Amino acid sequence: MKTKMLVLFVSLLFVASASAQEINTDQLPKYIVVATTNGGVLSNLDVDIRIKKSKYKIELQKLERMLKDDSDIKTYTDLLNRMDELGFEFLDAFENKIKAGILDDAKIRQNLIFRKIE
């Protein structure tokens, strides 16, 4: 009985969290810059969207969380296809170097620019 209750409780939590994370693309801005760093051979892309002072903060946080948690996004191709599924087209990309650590190692961060398809 306890096992059945636990399974039911976990199932309800999963359904509630999945529905709460749905992204309303109408509430997203027309342009989005997604910053990515390749995590290496064994890890997915590290995705970052600057949202600090955006009026679209809540939906951008949901989008960032979804892109980070999506285990199917392992490459830039996966990211491009996922954003296309959400109704965004790829426009351009630019890169910048960021310092990583004490030894002045530099990582390359790709910034991909997407535009909402209307």
C-alpha cells in the first residue's frame, strides 16, 4: 500500500512539474540570444540566456531550464532543431572568449541569435 501511494505521489509531482514548465512562445521576445559552451566529449552543451533585467524573465527562465534539462540536446544541431520546433529560426552567431579559472584558460562561447517565426 505504501509503495502504491509513493508511486502515485511521485507521478502527480511529475505531471504537475511538467505542466508548470510549459513554455508560452507568445510570451517570449522576438529575438533571443542563446549563449552556449561545449561541455566536452561526455557532456551536453552548457546553455545560458541572459535574463536579469528582461521583461520576459519568467518565460526566458522556463526556456533556459528546458534547454538545460533536455537530454536530447547534445550538439549545436540538436539546439537548432529544438529552437525550430519552438517556432524560432536561426539568424546568426558570434563568439567570444571567456576566462575560465586561475590559469587564464580561455573558453570559446558561441552566441546563437534566434528570431521568432511569425
